[in-house]
Amino acid sequence: MARKKKLHLGAMVHGVGGGWADWRHPDSVPNASTDIDFYKQQAAAAESGKFDFVFVADSVSINKNSSPHYLNRFEPMTILSAIASVTTHIGLVGTVTVSYSEPYTVARQFASLDHISRGRAGWNVVTSWLSGSAANYSKDKHPEHDERYKIAAEHLEVTKGLWDSWEDDAFVYDKESGEFFERDKLHELNHEGEYFKVKGPLNIARSGQGQPVIFQAGSSEAGRNFAAKHAEAIFTYGNFETVKDFYKDIKTRAQSFGRNPDEVLILPGILPLIGESQEAADAKHEELASLVTIEKALHALGRPFNDHDFSVYPLDGPFPDVAHLGAESQKGSSDSIIRLAKQENLTLRQTALRFATPKGEFVGTPKKIADLIETWLEEKASDGFIIQSATPKGLPEFVEKVVPLLQERGIFRSEYEHSTLRGNLGLSVPENRNTANRRQTTTI
Ligand SMILES: Cc1cc2nc3c(=O)[nH]c(=O)nc-3n(C[C@H](O)[C@H](O)[C@H](O)COP(=O)(O)O)c2cc1C
């Protein structure tokens, strides 16, 4: 019998919730985004469900219309370090922007998290889609969309180079001879590029998984190329058809860049709403949707368009022509909103409400959700999922009701296979480039 493809699961721990009004739900904890106990509980639930990783998203600019979770939340590296000390197996993935960080700092932070967690760190590389970020980092101008991906490529090249500063067996700690490390196993990077000039070496060694795992979520042309060239796990959103197309597209691009497509995992984000019957699950969606006012829906819609203020247009008029704003912000997502509004001839009000209260396919009984997960996996629309929750009960409920079905079907683990994130995701450990160079030089 052919071996069944195995599923990978991540949990997006999103404090008070992703939507504009989730915080008003009776089960919600309004200050969850800065509540250490909430994060510990969610991480414990995900680890008890043998999830591959928890994910903490981030951005670096807010205004009065930002969603509750954006307004007051933990910085990812800090909260992930805290979670590392109360968990043992689950991966710890955090967002850090390349547009407003220095590779040396990022390399140190993730290498530190990787050591603290004994090989469980992952970096979600983002380019930042809110132009307001520039003003928080002493910059006059936010880089343009495609340039941000050029910065990302160079940033990542430098960061990975720094992670290889020390060869794995460099530290000998020989108390007798007094040799702390082998001097020829420490390497400078001496990078001089368009955006960064970094000498190195980094002041921390590699961890057990070699390098933290690289995550990404590009959906535009530039974003897809970046993801297919550099990422080891890629987040996306969409329905079965769009995600299946995305899966094929990214795997093909990865192959054309000389990569093994099996080492590029596609993980769509889904928000399961579970009920003992379809009606009960539908009612959960209706309850959440009823909390979203049109004012909040317009704020939500504004986000992928660089926090654009949609309240200036007639609500029942056609969707306004704002493609240029999306093209410089979340290009992929804004394009799909414009396409949907055009295809279905939606008014601004209809588009905003549709966007702010999305009803994905994963609303139903535990069996229906497990069936859909299995179908997406088998039909090559995904290698796994990043699970989002509207309230604090969402993740524990998924772990309790859906995970056992996935385990029974033999598509999800009952025990962790490895102690590292790379190991559990089935990704190989990258060889240190300096060790590889040495090996090549000695064999010539
Ligand atoms: C599941 C998921 C999580 C994401 N997390 C973040 C995040 O934490 N911070 C961020 O700035 N963008 C995040 N994004 C957005 C992407 O980084 C990117 O801006 C978006 O997919 C648009 O890509 P494009 O610029 O190639 O069109 C996320 C996207 C997805 C699908």
C-alpha cells in the first residue's frame, strides 16, 4: 500500500483575534494579545495536538483604525522565547520585517531563539505592506513593492551567510590546551551589496537544526518568485481552486530555480468553525459576522490597500478604483478583492462585508473539516495548514475534535518524530557553506 502523505499543522496565535469584532465575542479575552498566560495556553493546546509549530504574526505601524490585535500586542521574538521555555517539541515561528531590520540583528535573534528552543525556530520573512512603517524607523519613504522583495533577497542572503559564521564543530572547549575554538572554523562574511554592508562573523553558533526554517507568504509575481526561490514553507489564503493553482505554480517555480519541490511546503491559512451539526457551525459564523459593523468592515477592507480610508466613497456605489494603492501594499490580496468585486458586480458595502466576515469552506462538523483537510492534502492543494481561531476556544476545539480524526486516518502524527522544527517538517539540515567549501578544497 502506498504511504499516505503526511499533513503539517501550524497554529496562528493571534491574541484577541484576527477580525475587527472578534474581541466582542462572549468567549474573547480583550487583552489576550498581551497576556502571557493566553499565549502559554494556546501553545500548550497546539503542542498537545502535535502541531508542527505556533506562529506569531507582526507588523510595525498602527493607527486609530487598526484592528484590536494590531493595536496592543507582543513583539514576536520576545513572546516566542517565553513560549520556548514552557514547551519541548513545537516549532516557534515569528514574523520579522526585512524592510525595517538589520540582518546582523535578525540573525542573532533567530539564532538565539533556535538555541533557546534547541532547534525549533522559524522566521516568517515579510517585507511590510504598510507605508506608515517608514515613519517609525527614521525613514522618509517606504520602499516600493518590488524593491522590497529585492531588499528581502539580499537581507536573507546576508542573514543566512551570518548563520554559517561558525562551522558546527568549531568550539572545542579544550581546557587542557586552552583552545576554546578552532580559529580556521570561524568565518567573516564580508558582504557588500546594494542595500547591506556586513562584515561578520556572527557572535553565536549554529543550532542543532543548522539554520532556522524560512517561512514566507508572497502572492504577487515578485512575491511568488521570492517565496519559490528562498522559502521552505509558504503561507497563502484562498479557496480550493485558487490554492491548488498556487500550489502548482510555486512548486513549478521552485523546481525551475533548481530546488526540490518537496522541500517547499504550501500551507494555506484556514479558520475552522466547528459545530456538532452544520447548522451549529453556520450559527457560529453568523454570530461572529453579526459583531462586525459596516464601519469596522471598511477599516478591514482598507488594510490590504495600505490602510486606505474607504469611508469617503458612497457605500452602495460600485467598488472604487483603488488598484494603485493595493499594488504598493498587499498586491496579491488586493488584486483578488478587486477581481471578486468586478466579477460579482459588488458594491463597496457588499465587498467590505464579504471581506470582513469571510465564510471559508471549513465551517461544519469535525468530520466535514477532516474530510476537507484530507482532500486538499491528497489533491495537491496543500502540504498542511495554518490554523486560525476567532476565539480562544477555536484551537483547543480543533485539537480535541478534528486532530484525532486526522490521526485515525493516518495522515497526521500521534507523536513528534523529531525534536527540531526542520525534522518535523521533513526538511533537510542545510550544510554550513564554509564546511562545504573546505570539503571541496580538500578533495580537489
Ligand atoms: C497566513 C499569512 C500570514 C501572514 N503574516 C504576515 C505578517 O505577520 N506580517 C506581514 O507583514 N504580512 C503577513 N502576511 C502578508 C504577506 O507577508 C504578504 O504581504 C501578502 O501575502 C501579500 O504578498 P505580495 O506582496 O506578494 O502581494 C501574511 C500572509 C499570510 C497568507
